[in-house]
Amino acid sequence: MTQRLEAVGVQNADNKYEWDDGSDHDDVTKIYVRGGNLGIVFIKFDYVKAGQPKRSFHGFSETGFTQIFEINHLKNEYLESVEVYYKDYMHGIQSLQFKTNLRISERIGYTNGKKYTLAVDGKKIIGFHGFAEYNLHALGAHFTKILPTRLEPKGGKGGNEWDDGADHEGVTKVHVRCDEEGIRNLGFDYVNKDGHIQEGECHGSDNGYMLEPFSINHLDKEYLLSVDGWYDETSGVIETLRFKTNMKISKLMGNKETGTKFSLGCNGMKIIGFHGFAKENINSLGASFKTLPLTKLEHKGKTNGYDWDDGAFRGVRKVSVHYDAYIRCISFEYDNEGLVEVLEHGSKVEVTGKDVEFVLEYPNEYVTSIKGKYAKLSDVTMIASLTIETSKRRTSLTMGNHVVGDNLVDFVLESKGCALVGFYGSCKFAAHYSLGAYSRPMPYLQDAEKLEAEGGEEEASSDNGGVDGG
């Protein structure tokens, strides 16, 4: 079932220049936008349906700036919303900004006129419609429901099938009953779409003893990311479970850490529902996932020069800085779906400048915070230094100028329980004016030796770690 949001902007009364690409697509894959003195004068969309491409053109202009925003549907990236600024029929739409489940584009155009957002909670954009004469006057969209990712049950054989469904926003509490035979009973409390708590049905038998519930504070942006389990291949029973959020790890819930291990987890996604098989015991467990929220942290400093935007990645491998009195060049080495991607901004023009780099132990270490200083110089700001903190509680040396002064302002880029997975900012040649970041909740990991030593006896600590080994 698709949903159509009416076009935002201004159109003429007879609808003469109306266009509609329809909703018979799987995804939007690329957007070309051309802007001019009157606003957005031309737009082009690439779609995909059953692996086959389709392209549409709207508006007309041979001059102006052109920007392209690509959406990698092969990485399960999809378009969630478009922020639109529009003015009047003469000027039409002034600017567009696109948001996917993985990143946010830079703003294309100027923030003139009224603002409106094309978005439907829990749905993605699969087509556009609107009005275009000599420029783009109005823009609307077709939406369809985002289907959750489902991992089939893992564990032993036997039992009766159960399914809590996947129409939830998250998990807020885990209830476990066990004895020497393994996990006897399992139940979950969920957060509904409206933010209310739904007590889930318990699965299994009433045998065994009830463990202390494992609570997940969804109000504090804590999310259940993965589950580790151990099951006995002979009896077909899950014996032990351990749950991991972006902020903590549960103690072992069960009688022993033996048997065959399995893991339920999807990189960059949170668990929103469980299913499996059970009768007198819990035999197997599966889960449904939804993409974790991506946040674009507000940039620090005053934007000037040219905007740049790296988007979001799985993680950061290395940060390199070239500086003298101020930072002149910043280079980020990202993990792009297992491939290394290096993006550099600024210029190494100063012969007397110094180079410094900070290497992370990726994928077992994430950037959790960047602290820095920028100088206020008349009508601009200049980034002077950066210091990186990681999920392993390591802190880099100061990358940049160590001097202090009345014109220096401290800033911090961080979000609790999250990793910084991409950066954006503004610069011109060898001057960096501002810096911002993308953040996403990161999997939590204690050192393997520490987990082994703790077993099921100690509570998990609340410090942040790196990625989930499962």
C-alpha cells in the first residue's frame, strides 16, 4: 500500500505543468538538482524496479550549479524525507535537503521562503510528483512502508512457533525464566509506535526460576542491538542468553556458557521484535530489525567558504591533520562497507606546517567524541585544534595548535551511546571554518577477557565500548 503526499510549493490554477513519476518503483537511487538565480530550475531522478533502472527529468535550464545525491540501495539505503524551502510561483522551490536512513545531504540551494518536510513515519520515498515550468514550482512524494529485516530463528530443533511481530519501535525489557535444563520461559516488553509500553506474551513453560529482568532505557536513546545464545544440539534447548545494547551488556542469563553459540545482530540496526520456537523450553530464537537513527550533530563554528559533507559510514579508521597556527587540512579514513575510503578537505599549503594522525583499532574501536577549539576572527571562525576520544577510552594528542587566548572557543561533538561515523563542515583552500558530525548508536563491547572472567556472576558495566563481535 502506497501513500501520496501532495506537492508542496506553488502551482498554476490549470495544473498545466503537472508531472508524476508514479509509485511503481522499489527505491530512489540518484537525484540530480540544478539551481539558478530563481531557485531550483531542474531536477532529475533515477529509480530502480526489480533491478532495472528508470530515469525522469523535470524543469529546464542549461546554466546554474548542479549537485548530485546518490542513494546506495544495494547497501539497504533508502530515502526517508525531503526538506523543502519554497517562495512564490516566480521563484518556486529555493532549496532541497535529502535524508536517507544512513545520511543527510548538504542543503542544495538557499533557505528562502517557507519550510516544509515531505516525510511519513515508518515509510520511504519511492517516487516523486510535482509542477515544473521554467523552474521547479512544487514537489510531492509517494511513500511505501519500510519492511523490517528478519533473521530466522537460530538454536535447536523442536517446539511450537511463536511470533511477537515487528510492529514496534524497540525492546524495553527482557524477562527470562530458567533452570538446570536451560531457558524455560522468555518474554519481552516493547515500545509501540505511539511511545507506549506493551507487555509481550511469555513463551515456554512456567518451570524454573525468574531472573532479574534486563531493562533497556528507550527514553535515554538506548537500543537493543544484538543477542548471543548457546544451545545444546542434543536436547535442542537454548541454555544461555546474553543481550547487548549500545550502552551495556546483560550478565549471562541461563545456567552455563556451553554448547553451540549463535548470534542475532545486523550492523547499523536495532531489534524491534522477536520470534522463535518453544514448548517446555525455548528451542530457538529469531529477531526483526530496523535501521538505527542517524543524527546530524550541529556544526561548530561559523560556516563560510565551501560546504563539504562526507555523509555517514560504518566507522572511522584514521584521522589526519595538517596545521600551523590553524588546521589547514583534515583527512578522514572511513570504512565503507569493508572498503577503505579516504576523504580530504583543505590544503597543505604551508611549508612550515606539521602533520599528525590518530589511528583507531577499527573495527574494535570507534570515535565517540571530538573536542576542539576555534578562533573567532572578525566575521569568521577558524578551527585551531581537535582532540579525539574513543570507545576504548583512548584520547589522542591535541591535533593542532596548543595556544590559548581570549578569542578561542571550546566545542564538543558527541552523543551519548553513539559513535561519530561521518563528518561535514566548511572550508576554503587552507582555512577550516566549521566542523560537524553524524552520530549513530554503536554496539557495545567489553574486552573478551573481561567478559570471560565475569561469566554470569557480575553485572555488566556501563562504560561504552566498540563493536559487537557477534
